[in-house]
Amino acid sequence: MRKLYCLLILLTSVQGSSAQDPHFSQFYASPTMLNPALTGAGLCGGRVALNYRNQWPSIPNNYKTFAAAYDQYAPRVNSGFGIQMAQDIAGDGLLTTRQVGVSYAYRVPLGKKWNMQFAMQGTWIQRSLDFSRLYFADQIVAQKGFILTTSELLPNESINFPSLSSGAVVFSEKFFAGFSAHHMNQPYQSFYGNSGPGTTLPTRFTLHGGLKLGGSKRNVQESWTFSPNILLMLQGAFTEMNLGFYASKNGFTGGLWFRQSGATSDALILLAGYTWTNFRMGYSYDATVSSARLVARSSHEISLAYTFCSSPKQGRKPKGDICPSF
């Protein structure tokens, strides 16, 4: 009964999140998934990023998300190019979502200190459901359990569909603000192949911004910087607000965020990261503060990234570097 009670609390606390896409708490460690317009932003060459999220490991068959991405800025054509792959596993493989996407961003200089980037992104999404792990009422034999073959008409085990996204971001060395819209075509995602209410993937709108305070022009790495940020998401009936900041010095970065999901206080996010030469790594811990904390106490996330310049002539980042790294 205690397990059933905890499960009911968990389901109640997330009842409005059925339309929500998987996303990371280290928002800017997977920039092309957050906003296609961040493709190639702040780079003098290329960037490889890896992300892993383990959500609510205290419950059985929890959620696990993996992502890998590569993006590069090409100054000769004022363009950024990127490719990203992700896999989200729910129910220990019961429901799996895989996606592969490509993005293109074009940069427009706005004077000496400001830039704007516009981007488009195309993604191919596959979702699969393992029906062999589902049980139905007509399989039950009294005192023997689930031993019969079901007569239920099962739908397709996997579905595939394209998704189109776009975004824009304006930035300087001290400020940035961006907007993105994912799944603009609202593709059908029904395993039965039908249409109607609830069968399409709602468009996800994201608004984000921040600024960077402090930092010495002579030695940015050794001076303190403080960067307050805000990030808002809307997808169908699901809304999310994130407020927080990053503080950095000598390559070390610390962060604290608060996440509000709809009318519910969701989680506190604590982050620690370190950057040396061209490598960056980060770890974040989501502490659940809603009623779901009785069973889903925390989430963990790890990110790794490597950046490089394409040629010796591109030995520094272009003016208008994007503020956050996580």
C-alpha cells in the first residue's frame, strides 16, 4: 500500500507533463537541443558535446536520456552547422524515443559588439513501444497468473515522423536573449496511425536570456563572473519556468537554479563544473521539492564538451561570445 500511495503521488504531480519533451537541466551544455540558433555560437571552430541524465533513480524503471552533438562555426560564410542525436528511455526500455537532427544558423552582425543568429533545424524522430512487456486482463488465469495470449489488437511497435524547428538569438559579450520553436509542423505521433485530439506533438516554445557581470578583460579566466539567467518553456498545457545563476572563477563554475512546473514548485538544481584548456565537464543535481519527493527524490546529470579552433588564424572566439556554458 505504501508503494501504491507513493506511485499515486508521483502520477498526480506529473499529470500535466505528458506533452513535455525530454530536456536537460544543464541547458547550455546541449545548446543545439535548446535552441537551433545557438549552433556554432561563441566558437572559433568546432564543439563536441555529450550529455547524460538519470531522472528519478529512486523509482524502478525510471527515465534515462543520452545526447551527443557536434556543431561548428564557419566565419567565411557567417554560418553555423550542427548535427545532434538523442535517445530517451522510459520504463527501462518500455518506451524509447530516438532522434537525429541537423541544424543551420546564419549570423548577422549588428554593429561592432552585437550579433544575431537565425536558424532552422530538421529532426527525424522514432518512437518504439515494447508490447511484449505489457499485460492485459484476458491473459489472466485464476491462481496461475498471466499465461494466455492476449486477443487485443496491438498497434505498430514503432512510429517515425519528421519535426521542423527554428530559433533566433541576439547576443553581445555581456548579454544574450533567444527564442525557439520546436515541432512547428506538429507531427502525428499516434501508434495507431489515427488523428484527432492528443495525437499530435505540440509545438514547444522556449524563451531564454541572461547577462554576465564582472570579468577582467586582461584575465577572464582568473576573475569572478556572475551570470543571472531565466528560461521559460511552453508545450501544450505544460509550462515551466527556470530562474538561476552561474558564478565562475579560475575555471570553476557553480550554479543554482529553481524550476517551477505549472503551479507546482518542482526542483532546486545545483551545478558544479570545471573548464580547462579546451575541455569542459559539469555535474548537476536536481533536488525534488514537490510532493513527488516522497518517491522521486532527485535526478543526476553529467556533461562533457571539447572545443577546438579550425585553424591557427582562428585562435580566439569571435566577438559576442555567448555567456553561459552549462
